[in-house]
Amino acid sequence: MSSTTNTSTQHTSTIGAIGTPSRRNTELALLAFAVVIPVFAYVNVGLALNDQVPAGLAAYGIGLGVMATIGHLVVRKFAPYADPLMLPLATLLNGLGLVAIWRLDQSERLQLSKTYVEASPRQLLYSAMGVALFIVVLIFLKDHRVLQRYTYISMAASLVLLMLPLVPGLGLDVFGAKIWISIAGFTIQPGEFAKIVIAVFFAGYLMVKRDALALASRRFMGLYLPRGRDLGPILVVWAMSILILVFETDLGTSLLFFGMFVIMLYVATERTSWIVFGLLMSAVGAVGVASFEIHVQQRVQAWLDPMGEWELSKTVLGHSAQSMEALWAFGSGGTLGTGLGQGNSDLIGFAANSDFILATFGEELGLAGVMAILLLYGLIVERGIRTALAARDPFGKLLAVGLSGAFGLQVFVVAGGVMGLIPLTGMTLPFVAYGGSSVIANWALIGILLRISDTARRPAPSPAPNPDAEMTQVVRP
Amino acid sequence: MNKPLRRIAIFCGLLVLALLIRDNWIQYVQADSLKTDSKNRRVAIERYGTPRGDIIVDGKAITGSAATKGTDYKYKRTWKNGEMWAPVTGYSSQIIGASQLESLEDGILTGNDDRLFFRNTLDMVTGKKKEGGSVVTTLNAAAQKAAFEGLGDKKGAVAAIDPQTGAILALASTPSYDPSTFAGISSKDSKTFQKLDKDSDKPMLNRALRETYPPGSTFKVVTAAAALENDAVTDIDAKTDSPDPYQLPDTKTNLTNEHGVCKNATIRYALEQSCNTVFAKLSNTVGNEKMREQSEKFGFNESELDIPVRAAESVYPEDNRPQNAMAGIGQASNRATPLQMAMVASAVANDGELMKPYMVDQLRASNLDVIESHDSEPLSQAVSPETAQKLQEMMETVVKTGTGTNAQIDGVTVGGKTGTAQHGVDNKEKPYAWFISYAKLSDGSSPVAVAVVVEDGSANRGDISGGGLAAPIAKSVMQAVINSKK
């Protein structure tokens, strides 16, 4: 523990050095690219589909530009030392997502479907709401440590959010997964918001309990085994994840929460044993639930044999052709893709513009485009962890790593599922996929990370004239 | 807390790396097999998404593409006079799939062929839409028309070849079908196909290429060739030692003749009057092995004759002596496609050299650049030029004064051979009328060899003869080719 204190002291001194550049101009320059690239993509789709520049180009370009500009100005005013990469990255992904959703809106095949709605105007509205929430977070959350006060309220709130889809009359069952609620015609995925709230709770809780969890343990076979009573919290979170899996049949959310908790626990305690426990418990939980939950079994089956599932879907109800269709979309894209607007990823049908949107990028932008997008996500995650490293307070560190870790896990779970690396789970690709809750919650997540990084990189205030200053001089070696 | 943070950073990096590796796996390593998976609907969308390239005859397209209202398949195949051309093109149906040339040259017709890759990439850069290339066939529209109209309501087939190159000039089969009627994807298209497929008259069978018939008396040309090549006969005008009736070897069965005075007839007279006894005995004299060898030189017993559509295998099997004697007059277990018998006539006309038959002359890109061009190549030297000369003399006598007078053309030397092939149990079924022939111009060159078979079910048994039913069709096909050369 003493060594940790030492290193953090050193970090404090380097990061707090006077004259840290704010990097706001870097952010502005990157933002210009983040707006121009999607605008070009938008023109590209229009030309490919209708041989003309899309009519909504001005509105789209200006809309995205205004959102980015306002976001930037707010950051410049309220979080001048924040990380310069995250806002441009989020803007770029959001912009590309809008283009892909608009492109799928133009698909004649999807227009024939009964569930078709024109998604891009809604998504533009959600994006605006997301940026608005991002701004609210930056303006009103002057210091992330304020959140620490709401540790237990957060716990209650997250439980309520997670349970909402199970409330009769409010929850929706969409193809077996019960993760949506319906209010006044809008469907909301409370899990997306719960992700942030629960990170606040974990961070606050672990900050207080970390010493107890880390130190009071017995050593056994090279591992520090925690005391029985300290196992309580991890067991509670584990049980909650299992309950989500069983009652909401949502593999993704369950995995996400448990993974996030294990990551934060490991960071808080520096005990590898927690990871071992975490992995064991998730394995037990997943296998246990899969043994009786048909929905999960089907997902695993479709993962192991997508072609068989595709064949079955032609004759038997309840089987999905989507896994195979997504693989075909990726394969047909090849290295460079067909070009925007020229693929047939709409063959995936339902959820082509949400859970499966990566397949559209895969087919139309090819291997090159998908790798670029995955790297953009990787950058966001690593910048988030960089923020955690730079943060000066344990709560900030834990919150930053929790949010970034959850973001990274979510990308892995959804992209891995669509590409057939792991069984498919119903989750949205942050910023890119169609879905209001996801976009709004992730903008808030970026807002919080920016706030933490601003606090971390902000130069220490010049010491107030202190009458006792001379008396407390420290002589350093 | 920073050490675990760094480890988490590495862990997250590994997650991204795993995704990148998986992405490379499906979009690079497996990309081609996923892309060309026949269940991947994109394959069919590609085929019908842009106007399909055309199949060309005499510089004119015999196919086309029509825009449809479908969302997936924007264009469907159309044919100009589909019934006449179906044996050449095959079909290309959104619901059934494709066959023959439409299937074999699909890469060129859709524009997806590897040889078009560079061009397509260039087009992609310049923003030009991908277009299918065209398949230029060797067919002769006038000859095809003459063949198809000559067959008319009768069941049968015609194959015509240019003896000097092997280029196929006509390939007709009746009754035929119009591939346009099931080119789409509607249930009506499906029903039409089912009905055609189950039709007892087999309209979808390409008789010229894919059906084998007993060749009947037309096979006597092959027997004569074997006899001359193996010195069983040296002078075509010398008397042979042939009894009438002829008792088949190892049996008590007597073989007789339909007409003519065949006892000890010369081989020229025997061919002219189609003497069964003479040729059965000659086949027996030459023997099964030599007969098979000679047949194989003409193209029999070849299971992979691709023109490029694969023709059915014409056979001359190993057999016992009586069967072999009967095979010498085309009435045993030897069978031939109309294409095969046209090849026999063409080899005789081309001084014994058999050219490999082919029907695709060129593959062209959409901008008319030639992607592939066919060079004619010899398949075998079927008989020596001297033997070919003698066979020509004999076949010309058949048309001049024998059973094939119906094929005479003014100012053109025509050589031919009629055939009336018995078949069915105890030969009770109505026989097939055959005629094979070639035309020779005054300069000695031979522009066309043709084989006609009419499996007529309507005429009286007595009326069915190669000379009566099949020869006029062969004549009009030859005439059409000669006229189009002028």
C-alpha cells in the first residue's frame, strides 16, 4: 500500500505541473475531421443509391457540425483540460452511425417489412439529446467526487432501472429478450443507463471497502483468499447478474455488469484472486443458466452452427437466420467492401440497423473499415483508462476504469457476437447502433470521463497565500 | 492502483485485438467462400442485379434483359425466339437456376469473371456500373431457323457442323420450350417449370446433344470406313462376298434387306441401297475390336465431350459376334447423339480429319474487348484421306441415285446417308428416321455437315424413312448455310 501512495504522489506532481497544455485546439482540429468524414460518407451513400447528393445533406452536415461545435465550446469553457480525443471519437462514431442508419432506411427490402420505421431522423434527435445530456453533465457536474455522495442511492437506482423491464405493463418482450420498457410510445433500454449508475455505486462502495477486501485475507496456494464476509458484495452482484440473465434473458447486460464489477474490484484491491473468482463464478453462472434456459441454448447453438440455424430458420419457427446472414455480409464485403450504399446487408432484416449494424460497415467498408472502427473504439477505451491512470483520487480512478471497461466489454460482446466470435447477445454498438437509450447514455458516459480527465489534468491551483506556509516547509531529499 | 489499471488497459487491448483477428478471419481468409456460397442470396442478386450480358448469334443478340419490379432481382432474362434457341442457350431462371451456356458462362454474362477483375476495379474507380460481357457463338441463324422450322411439330433434333473448323452451325431440338416463361421468380414461373419438367414429351431435353438414339443405317458409313481402313474392302466398286439373307454368326437368325439386290453387291451399291446384309457381314469381318477403334476415332465412347456444354456419350460397346454384326448396321447396343453422327459426316467431308466441335467463338467484355477466343483444333484423324475420298464418292452416290435423293441441291455436291432405326421391344415402336449429310462446293471445300433425326410418332410406319422425313430438313439446313456464305 505504501508503494502505491508513493507512485501516486509522483504522478500528482508530474500531472499537476504548471503549464499543462489544454489541448483544446487539438480537439477542435480533430472535430473538424470527425464532422467532415461522415458528411462525405453521407454524400457517398446518396450518390451510390440515387446518383445524386442527398437532399438532407445541408441539414445533416449543419446538425452534426452544430452539435460538435456546441460540445466543443462547452468543453472549452467548463472542462478546459479534458482529454482531447474522446469528443472527436464519439462524434465520428455517432456521425458514421447516422449515415449507416440512413443508408438502411433507404433499403427497399427493409421498407417492405412491417416493423419498418424511418430511423435516421429519430436517431438524429437522440444524438442531439445525447449531446445535450453530455453538456448538462459537464456544466452541472463541477467535480466528479460529488457523485461519491450518492453511492447507495445509486445502488437503489440501478436496481430499480434493472428491474423495470420486469414490471408488467411496462416491460416489453422483443424476440425473447426483456430489456426494454415502453413509456408514452418511446421504448427505453434502462440497462444502458443502469450501466453508468451502477459504476458510480461500485466506485463509491469499493473505495470505502478496498482496504478491507484487499488486506483481510488468507494466503492459500499463492492466492489471497478473501474472508467469507467480504465475499458478500461479489456474491450479491453475481446473483443479480444471474437474475438478469434468467428473468430478462439478457446475456449481454448480465455479462457486462459482472465483468465491470470484477474489473473494478481487481483495480481497487490489486488482488488477482478476485479475477480468478470472477471468472469461476461467471463460468458457473453461465453454464448453470444455459443448462435450463432455452433462449441461451439457442444463442449458443446459432454460434456453433450458424449455417444449421439458417437452414432451420427456413422451416422452423423460433430460429434465426441472422447469424449466418451477418457472416455472409462480412464475407461479401471482403477486404475493401462494396462501397457505401452498394451492399446487401439489409438481407439481415430485423435489427439490421441496431444490433447488427457492424455487418453493414463490414459489407460496405470491408475489412479496412471495420478494423478502423474497432480501433476507434479501442482508442476511446484506452483514453478512458488513461484518464483513470491520471486521476488523482481513488473514486475517480475506479469510476473511470469502470466506465471505460464497461464500454470496452460492450463493444467486445456486441462486435464479437455479430462476427461470430462469441454467442450473440442483444446489445447495441455504442454511438453507432440505432437506439435512443444507448446513444444518450453513452454521451453521458463520455461526459463523465471528460469531467474526470479535466480534474486530473487541471493544473493544481496556485497555493493560496498561507501564513503558515513557511513554517510547514518540507525538505525533500 | 495503477498497476492493475495498466493490466486492464492491456486486457482491453487484447479484446480489441481478438476482434481484429476474428474480423480478418471472416473478411479475408473466409471471405471468398462466404461470398460465393450458393445459399448467400447475394450470388443470385448479383446475377440478376444488372442487365445480364447477351448470347450472340451472327452479330445479333438472341437474349436480352428486362427490368422487373422485384427488389432483389432487378432484371430477368428474356429470349428472342426462345423455343428455337433454348437448346443452344439453356435457361437462366431466378427461381430455378441456370443451365447450359447460361450457367457455364455465367461469370462472363454477369461480369464477375476473374478475367474481368481489373476492368471492374477500373470501372469502380471511374464510377461506371458493372456490365456483363457477351458470349459470341458459332451458330448460324439461318441454319438454326431452317432446322427448327424443318422439324416443325415433329419430335426430333438437328446438329450441323462446319467440317473444316468444328464450329457448330445449328443445334435444334423439338418439342422445345421457351425459357422466358419461367425466367422470373413468381409462383407462376415455378409452376410453368414444373409442368415442362414433367411433360411426357420432354421439351426440356436437348435431343441434339443429350439424347442418344440407335443410329440405324447411318452407322453404315462408320462400318464402311472400318472396312476400308482395315482392308476388308479395297475397291468400292468390286463385288463383295455377301449372301442374302445373311445368317448372323453363331446364331440361326437370318438378316434380310428392305430393298435392293444385295447379294454380293459392291460396297458402293450396298451403301446406296442400304444393304443390311453386306454391312453386317463386313462388321463381322472387321471384328468388334476394330469396329470399336474406328467408332472411337469418330468420337464414340468419349464421356467428356464439352462443346462447352457436355454432350451425352455416344457408345460402341464391346459385344459378342452377332451383336457386333448388328451394330454394323446401327441396330444393336451402339447408340449415338445427333451431334455424334454430324461429326461422322463432318470427318468424311473434311478428308478424314475430325475437328473438335465447339459453339462458343469468343467471350467479350462489355466494351467488346475479346477476353477469350476459341481456336479450332483437330480431335483425331478418323480415316485416311484416301478412305475419306472413297467414302465421299459412296455417300454422293447415295444422294445422286440412292435412298437420299431428297437431299439434292442444284449446283452443290451433296453426300449423305439415310437411316431408319428400329427400336423398342421386338422393334414394335415407331422407328427413328435419320439422315446425315454434307455439302461440298465447286471449289472442293465443305461448309456444312448435318445430322437429322426425327422420332416421328404420327406418320405411318411404312412412311418413316430417313430419305422421306429427315433428308428434306438436312437439305434446307445445308442450303441455308450455303446461302449465308454467299
